[in-house]
Amino acid sequence: MAFHLKLASPCINQINHGYSNVRNLNVRLAPATSPTSSTSLRCCVINVLNYIDRGIVPGAPIQFQWFIHHTLDIAADRVSIYIGLLVSVFIASYSVFICVFGYLSIRRRPFRLAAFGLILLTLSIALCGLARPMKNYYLLLVGRLLSGVGESSFQAVTPSFIDQHAPPHKRTLWLGLFGCAISAGTALGYSYGSLTAQTIGWDWGFYLTAIAMAPLAYMCYTGIPARFDLPMIQETTQPHQDVIADDMRRGSSLTISFLPELWSVMQSPLFLTATFGWAAYSFTLAGLASFGPAILIGSNILDEKYASTAFGGIVVLAGLVGSPLGGFAVDFQCKAQESDADHRLYVVTRQMFVLVSGGVACVFGSAAMMDVAAAFLAFLFGGLVLLFMTQSAFTVCVLLSVTRSRQGFALGLSTFLLHLLGDVPSPILLGYLKDQWAPDCGTVVDEVLDSEVLNPMCSVTGKGGLQRLLFFAYGWLTMTAFFWGLAFLLGRRQLLRPQKRSMFDTAIPMMGSV
């Protein structure tokens, strides 16, 4: 049964005066069979394709190493940094423009912005494919840069939509499923990239992804119900007259000052601690995403023929288990208290801290057990499950750190910071260290088979360097545990405050000050 939160008449009159184009002033919590569920499902499908696109390059390390060696005419033991650059330029453009699109969503229809970005993403993926027949590395680099811009528009608006419109008792579960789509898409991308590179060519891997994305971009433009595609400022039903008057004054034009909005978000200590922790988390996962298959092959843990598929399978299984389980755990702990924002905040920060601490122990165990393949893979899988269980909790934490109208901007800013400090430097730095610590792990040509293969000396002389690389990457997770420990203390402090706040109190951030 649908539930309506009724607002006091004076507030309705003032909101109607300030926002005459708001179509519905009720905060409607739709049942699972409503259009919100189908829209959320559509968003998950698009997210799977997004991450398939991301997985093509790391899924075929040998083929892309040879492409770089051949087109740029550089030594085979110096190509890893250029692989890292392909990943980093995508993340750099993504992190800048997700902040831009999050800011624009305050005043503009979010799914129109997302549709524009997905159209750009479709074209840029096709551009990446053209790099192979044209034998041009820089064309591939530009294609990855534009792909980051295109995807950012979709990622800036979707989590906030799910958190606001999904049924309250399944809200975090839907966020978990959205995160699960990330894991599934990444794993499929590794297998897909490896398969296409070894058969029809990695350029066709990009072409087919662009073809699949095109109708979804069109559906995003035409298939989202208008009542769900409202600017963030219009979805905010302010219960405080002074805030309404302030928004009316600022909303007299379609522009809004960027710096005050930025300062309002950055004042939240909860936002900062959660984001800095996630940045360190992203550093580690970006390193695994970029060089995980190459490390498995070079350390002789798995054979080249199925290393990318097996690594992708581990990631997708961990994501399928961890992401929805993490969302379910939050919803279960908030049962009968869905509207109590302070309790929900305490639950998600506690879950973030406890699970990342367990994940750190598991991944360090995997690095220590590289000589025993089964133990390495088991520890890695366990660590990834625990880490993926924090994804939806982190998203909720960021959303609860700001007012409702700023949630899209906060997600964009958080993503910008985590990529600036995590995803962007990680592939380049780890690529450089891989070349320095494991120089014999480049690609060579097998004259008998007349095909590109990994240097046979890698598993002999390069294994120690690859192990050092893993320990270095995993070390950043200790900073995640530190920052999320601080976030947990802030969440506990908020819970103990006498002033309780509701999920529907959109005028006041959960942790605006200490």
C-alpha cells in the first residue's frame, strides 16, 4: 500500500508559491510493484554495460600491451604505465564531470542529463574501437577520456534516485543491487574483453558494447516517468519556512552559486571521513581492476587462457554475494525504524568500519599466500565479499551527510574526491611500480605460435615484485579503516544526541557540524 506524508497547509502554500511547477508535494513511498522498481532495474542493467566497457582493457592485458608496444614503438618492459594511463584518463574525466553533473542535477532534470551522457558514451566507445584498425594509441586515449565524461552523468543521478524513490523497507537492498551490477559488469567485462581480444579482436568488443548501449540511452531519455525526473531542488519538500524562503530567493533564477553549495557539503565531517576512506578503498580496487589478471598470469597462479575469466568470476561472485547482502544487512538492522535517520546513520557507519577491518585482514592473507593458488584465491574472495558489503552503506552515509537537494551534488563531489585521491593515481603509480619491480613481465612474440604472449621469465624473476605490488596496493585499505573508524564515532555521537531527525527532514543535514 502506498504511503503519503502529509505536509502542514502553511508549508504547502509557501512551497506552491516558491515552486509552482512541482507536480506532486506528497513524499510517496512506492511499493515494489510500482514504476520505481522497473526504473531501478533499468538503471542496474545500464550499470552492467558501463562496467563491461570498463573491463575490456584490463581483461586483455597481453593484447593491449602489444598494441601499445607496436603503435608507440616503446620497450615491452615499459608499457604498463600506458595501460594505467588508459584507466586513469577515464577516471579523471569521470571524476570531474560527475561533480559537474551532480551540481547541474540540483536545477535540471537528472535523467535528461543522464541520457545526454549515455549518448556521448555510446559514441566514445565506438571511437575506442576505431583505434585498433587505425593503429593509433592516442585515439584510444581520447575515447577513454570521453567515455568517462559520458558515464559520469548517469552515475551522478542514479543512487540518489534509488534512495529517494525505492520502497523504504528495500531502499538499501536496491542500492546493493545497483552495486552488484558494478561487480557483475566488471567481471563480464574481463571475460568479454579477453574473449573478444583472442577471437574477433578487442575493437569489436568496443563496437558491440556501443551497439548494446544505444537503445538504453534512448530509453533513458524517453522512458523515465516525468514525476521521477524532477530537479533535486523540486523533489525537496522543505518543512521549515526559513529554508523555503531562502530557497525561493536563491531559486528566483535557474542559476545557483557553486562555491556556497560546495562549502555547505564540505562542512560535514561525516562526508569528509567517509569520502577519504572510500578514496583509499578505491586506490586498492582500481589497482586490482587494472592489473589483477596480469598479476595472476605473471605469478603463475592461473593460466593466461582463463585468468581474466577466473578473476572476473571471483569479482562477480563476490559482488553478487557482498553487495546485496550488505544492503540487506542495513535494512534488517533498520527494521521498524526506516524513518529514523540517526539510527540508520549509526548502522551504516558501524557496518562500514567492521567489514573493512575484516576485509583488510583477508586481502593481506591473500598476498602472503601467493605460493598456494587455492589459498590465495580463497582469501581474495573473502576479502572482496567483505569490501563489497560496504558499498551501499557508504552511499547511504554520503546521502545522509547533506540536505536532500544537495544529495546529487554530494555524490558527485564525493566521487570527484575519491577518484582524484584514489582511482586516478592508482593505475599510473601501480603501472610504474610494476615496470620497476617486475620488468620481465612484459609482452613478447612467440615465434613458433606467431602470437603475443607474456614473457616466460615473469613467473621466475618477477613474482617477488608482483607480490610487493600487491602488498603496496592493499596497504591503502588501512587508511580506509582509520577514516571509517572516525565516521563510526561521528555516527554514534549523532545517535546519542537528544534531537532526533527523520529521513523526511530534508532541510537539515545529518552531520552538518560537530
